[in-house]
Amino acid sequence: MKFEEIKTRRLILRKLTPEVYKFVFENLSEEELVEFFGLDSSADLFTEENRYRKGLATFNKSVLIFQLVDALEKNVIGWCGFHTWYLDHFRAELGYMLTNDKYKDKALMSEALASVIDYGFQKMNLHRIEAMVGAANIPSLKLMEKFKFKKEGHLREHYFKNNRMEDSLVFSLLKSEYAR
């Protein structure tokens, strides 16, 4: 299967659509799936497969994720994309994660986000990109500032993480505010 890719200076962003998920889960072995998703073990594959089985797209919502692949080593190092895309409302929620600590603090997520935000506004015809950021997540807060997202609110005890409820800060970027 041919994947749509975006190349940056240090990354390959491999587009994962519901069709790609269907293809890989129907055609790859467990070992190949662990490698494809850049997982540490077969146990981690259960979470990924469960997400697929529950359905990546629901009424008026869809998902568009890019795997982040180190362009030199060809390792999957994380993901970035839109995990809640409201098709009828031209808006989507941005999400991202580096899964390998070795790649943190190298501005790789800035590099990936620049392309993904551009893709959202130019190819997906988004009017608005939203982001929910943990109040103590300094690296993500810096990304919101760098890309000129506007803070819109504070959701109390919004996410359950690390065995406790955490607050989220709500950010958005409108297409009219976006400067490439």
C-alpha cells in the first residue's frame, strides 16, 4: 500500500487514515504491526487495535493522524494529527505525542506541527484548529505560543492522567489568524 507522506527536514509524516488502519490490521502479522506502529511490545498493540476496532470515524467526526518517522533512522517516534475532526463544522482537535524520549527537546514537534497545521487549513479546509493542553505541560504550552494559538478557557479536572484528574487549557487557531 502506498502512503501519503509529508517530508520535512528531519521527519517523514506518514498519513494514517481509516483505510490504512483497515489494510494494515487485515494484512500484517502481529510482529509487523508492532513495527509499523513503532510500539514497544505486542501488549501495546492491544491498545492500538482496540482503537481501530471501536472505529476511527463516527457520525460527523473523523480522525486524521500522521506517524512521525525519523527520516534518517526510519524509526516511528510518535504521531501528530487531528483526533476529533468535525466535518460539518470545519474544525478539528490537534493532538500529538513523541513516544521515544530520545527525540524530545529537539524541536521535532515544532517541525511536525508546522506541516500538520498547514495541512489542516490547506488540504482539510479547516476553519478552526483546537487544542487541549494540560495546565502543567510546559512544552505543549510553548508550542501553542509559538504557533499563535489563542487561549480560550480552562477546563477543570478534564483529563484523567497519572491516577489523578488534571485541568486542561483550551486553545484555538483560526484560519484567518494563521500565517504560514
